[in-house]
Amino acid sequence: MKIAILSRQPSLYSTQRLKEAGEERGNEMHVIDYLRCYMNITAHNPKVIYQGKALEGYDAIIPRIGASKTFYGTAVVRQFEVMGVFSANESQAISRSRDKLRCLQILSQKGIGLPVTGFAHSAKDIDGLIESVGGAPLVIKLLEGTQGIGVVLAETHQAAKSVIEAFRGLDANILVQEFIKEAGGMDIRCFVVGDRVIASMKRQGAPGEFRSNIHRGGSAAKIKLTPEERSTALRAAKAMGLRVAGVDLLRSNHGPVVMEVNSSPGLEGVEAATEVDVAGKIIDYLEKNASPGKTRDRIKY
Ligand code: ADP
């Protein structure tokens, strides 16, 4: 197969591993910087042009679109879809997953376990908002945050109110969430490919830290999922329309709850912690499933 990895950084671990795994299996692998792609949108012969040449003959693409480049990146993915090229994740699904509120709303519609979550636009509604998630302690999250930055634990009603007021004063979009204390600073990353969880790891926050992000000093190790966790992860990925997904769960007293579904989950941490050849599993999946024009979304674009 001829496969394009849409990535801005050829030297990134995930990009390298996907390229390697593809080549090991005899595929032709190209890393393409999607921000350098340009397109012509025509009725008959839509094209993606890269370094002056039209990209042709691809069987599949693996999008690795950075969060800050979602708008242009998904337009490039969509152009490949218009051309009938199979994408490991479709443009629509990537866009959906990038909006945390939309993501939670879709999951709730499917009856998937979630931390009780609230959001509001006006700073006048703060008391009601805090009450709606069961009061303090609670977690406040910046919608645009990643790697745990902008995720704050407020222990008291007053602290929650001050933080929400501060964020709203900066015109930042936030959500507030029930604090899952019993998770004990641990979350679980389930790596979904197709209809299987192919690897799972737990991430434990540094002592005294409720956030388990590795970037915040957390550590990762392999973990065996319960059947309920496994099915929750699969249902969450499916609800989002993602074929390749990193589903983050917390173990709560009321079962597994989904925090986030990521459409470009990193490979480095999970391969190191679990020793699973995640890149190889993604390539295997493409080899089995990539057929032209096969899309899952009913409204494709
Ligand atoms: P980011 O996307 O920036 O990593 P997350 O929403 O994943 O932000 O939160 C970062 C970490 O904080 C999570 O990995 C988890 O360990 C912890 N956390 C997030 N939400 C909650 C919550 N509602 N209850 C308990 N811990 C949480």
C-alpha cells in the first residue's frame, strides 16, 4: 500500500514509528507536512498538491493533526476523503473530538459514563453552575488546555468561585466537573484501533498531584482493564466516529467515566509502558480495512 502520514514533524516518535512499522510490512510510507499542502477544489479532479506535485495513488492516510492546526489540517484530510482515499480517522471525527464540550455531549447522548460536568457562559451564573455539579470540591478546566495546563482543583465553594471568575474575566471558556477523588490521581489511557483496545496504561500523578499527566511528573505502567472499562473505551471511540483513538478514563465509585477522547494519541508513552507494537497494529488495521471511499460518517463532510 501507499500510505501518507500527515504530520508536521518527521522526527517525532509517533511519526517515525508509524513510518517504520509501515515499511517493515512492505508499504510505501511518506511523511507529508499538511500545512504545506495546497488544494484545488473542483468538481472533477480534486487534488492535494505538495511541493509542486499532485499527490496521487495513495491508498490511505494517517492524520496526526496538531490541536492548534485543526482547521487547516482537517481541510487537508477532507480533501483526501473527497478524492476517495481512506483515512485512519475522518476529518469530521477529528473536528468533533477537538471540541471538549461537543465530545462530552455526544458521549452523554450515548449513555457513556462521564464525570458530572457543567458549563456556562455568563459569570452571573457561577453559584448555580457550582451547585449543578454537586458543589466543591470540583475541577475547573480551560477548554483550550492540554497536558493538564489549565486544570484546577478547587477544594471549596469560595475557591471555585474565585477561579471561575478569574477565568471568565479573561474571557476563557471553561467547564466545571465533579472531582473524582477516588481515582487517587490515576487515569487510564485506552488505545483503541478499530473495534479493539490494543493497549492500555495507567498514569499516576506525582505525590500530592491530582493530575496524572506525564508532563506534570506522572508515571505510566501497563494495566489490565476490566470488561466494563474495555467496553466503555470502545463505545466512546465509536460514538466519536474514531477508528484510532486514545480514550482517557477515571475509575470512579460509579464505574469508569470518560474524560476525553483523543484523535491523535501519542505512541511513545503507551509503547514504552505496555511494550505493544501500537504502530504496527495501526498499519495492520489499515491493511485490512482501507478500501477507497469507505467512510463511516453519514454526512461525510
Ligand atoms: P488535559 O487534556 O489537559 O490533559 P484532562 O482533562 O485530561 O486535561 O485532565 C488532566 C488530569 O487531571 C487527568 O489526567 C486526571 O488525572 C485529572 N483529572 C481531570 N479531571 C478530573 C476529575 N473530574 N476528577 C479527578 N481527576 C481529574
